[in-house]
Amino acid sequence: MSFFADDEFSFLETYQEDRSNGEDESDNERSQMSSKEDDDFSILEVNDEEEDSDNEDVGVEGLWDELMASFGELDKCDEGTCEEGSGCDFDFVGESTSTKEEESDDEEEILSEGDVSPHTNTTDPSGEVNNNAAPRRTFSVDKVLRDGLIFAGFNDERITRCGEKRNTDRFKAHYGVGPKTVVSFLEDLFNKHPSLKYKDVFMTLNWLKTYSVAHVMAAIWGPCEEYINPVLEDYIAKFASLKEGKIRLDRFNDETIIVFSIDACHFMVDEMALDPSTRWYDFKKGGAGLKYEVALSIHTNEIMWIRGPLEASIHDISMFRGYTTKDKKKNKVDKDAFINYVPAGKKGVGDSGYSGEPNKIVTTRKGQSVEMKRWLGRVKSRQETFFSRMKSFNIMKNRFRHGKRGTKDKMIRHKNCFESVVVLLAYDIEHNPLFEV
């Protein structure tokens, strides 16, 4: 009996010793863990202090402004319709495009000088031209033809299936001129305005040709109306700026006596609501209109002179002499009129409306030979051919509806559109010349 009792007591003592040793070991482990946690917390506190210092440098107001600017970019578009070509930094999927660009930078650095990155191509695998890619300064006819047709809605299969003539006709139906003309135009345009976007140039050409409303343009070209309207206004002005190199007066330097043909052209506009007057009435169109003066070189395919817009009621010869309005009380002579640029001994060809200036303009008269009358008729017909090409653009053919801010705004907008079309035709007659006389 005592033997078992002694064993039980010894067993209990051994168990208590083991338990006390285990508790000591667990206490040591807990103390080590707590010290490690203290070190971790100290590191976190240091990091928090560094982040706080960085935030103090940026400032709460700066972070708030940056956040509001991000939401402001989203407010400019409705339903994400302006993601292509609008310059918006969001792809509407929750990821900023700037982060994608940063990731692509590492890939581009790996490429050697002779390699071409797939991100720099103007065409993506789907066949659609990337609007944000920097356009090259040299353009090929085949590339411009294909890009223009793809922008218009044709795919590669339809382009390949059709012949060159059919594709060129479709291109001209959407942009007014052929791809060869557009190539020459693009090279000069991007050399003068390198910041323009490739696709937006085609969009502006299409607008001049079709004169569609912004809602239709948004469905075809992608960006929303709030993006399209200011882009069109800006690009039209840049198109018109090329007139300085295309409108030339140096054709008076040769020995030819009869150098140019001249005539005035009428265009319909909405009523001048803020300046109602019969001065705007165009007897040819039966409504409000504007008038421009155009002079062409007879022996070369060049445009020598343009002037306007003026009131539609002013006479052709009055415009040639430099008068600016039919109202005698407000009438002033413009010293920059074309008559002042015609040297002595040089003449042009005009219709009967210019018969009052026989020293400057040759008109059809009695006593002239049959050959002379036929030649004068061909010269005047050539002038009308140029006007018919001009009115193949719906912006010139249809009634001009823009310029709601007033009469001056309407005239400035119409002038930019007129000069843009004239510039395009100046390039076009170099590749598709008018008939010889």
C-alpha cells in the first residue's frame, strides 16, 4: 500500500516539475514574440511617420484637387463615348490608361533601334487606326486610302475585294478629294501643325464633305458631341491657314497679257437675325447669303486670289473695285482689293458684270472674232467648273447653319470653311487639273 502511495507522490512531483518547465518555456516564447511585435510596430510607426510627412508635403488641398480633376474628366463624356480620340485618361473599366503606358515603357526599352514596337504602330490588330499614335510626316497613297475607308466604316475584306477605282470613289464620297490630294495636304498640314491628331483630320474632312450634324458625327466617329464641335472649329481654322502657300499672285510676272479669270460665287446662310437687312438677300438663292470673289490662273492650275465674305447683294464689279457694302452711307473702299494688284497692261477674263472695267477685265463683246468668243467662253466655263467642284462639298452647297453668336461670328466661321475648301481644291487641281483653254 505504501509502495503505491510513494509512486503516486513521485509521479505528481514529476508532473508538476514538467508543467512548470513548460510554462517557463511558453513564457519565454511569448516574451520573444512580444519583443518582435514591438519591433514590427516600431517599423510601422516609422513608415507611417514617413507617409505623413509625404502627405504633408502634398497637402490635403492638392489631393482633393487631383481627385476632383479626375472626376471632371469623366463628367466631360457621357457613357464613355469619347474614349477614342478625346484625350480622356480613363478607359471606363476602372484602370487608368496612364498605368498602361507606364507598363509599356519597360517593353519599349528592350527593343533595339532597328526594331519597331507594336505600340507605336498607327494600326491595331483589329484594323482600326489608333488616333493617339503620332502620325508620320510622310504618307503613302495606299495607307491614306485604306485608313480613310476604315474610318468611314469599311473593313479590310471589303477594301480588298473592291478595285482601286471603287475604293477611290468611296474615299472621295466621304472626304471630297482623292487620296493623292489628301497625301499632299497632310504632309503640309502636319509640318505646320504637328500636334494635330490623324483621325480628327479625317473627321474634319468628312464634315466639310457631308456637313452632318454633331449627333450623326458622334455615331460614326466615336467621340461625343462636346468633343467634336470644338475640334471641328479648331481644325477648320488650321486648314484655312495653309492658304498662304497656295494662293499666289506671282503669275503676273510672265509676258502673258490675259492672265486670270475672275467671278463671284454665292453661298446660302441662315438669316442674320441680329442684323436683319435686305443687304444680305441673294437674288440667286432667294434668301440670305454671302459672296466671295475668286480669281484663277488661266494658263496654270493655281488659285491667284480669294476675297470675302461680303453681303450677297453687292455687285461683282463693286466687289472687284474694293467696295465692301451696298449701303452707300456705310460704304468704304478696301485698298486691299484685287484691282489694286493687277499691274498695268495685265488683264483678266470675266462675265458681263465686269464690263465697266475694260482696262482690267476682258468680256464678250460685239465685233470680236468667233475664235475669241469661243476662247472666252471656255475660260468662263473653266471658272464655273472650279465652282462646281467647290459646291461638291455640302458645307458650301447647303445652307450654312453655324454662327449663332451673331453676324460677325457667322461670317468668320463661314470664311474659315470657305478657305478650307479652297485650300483642298488648290491641292486637288495639282493632281486633277482643270481643262486647258
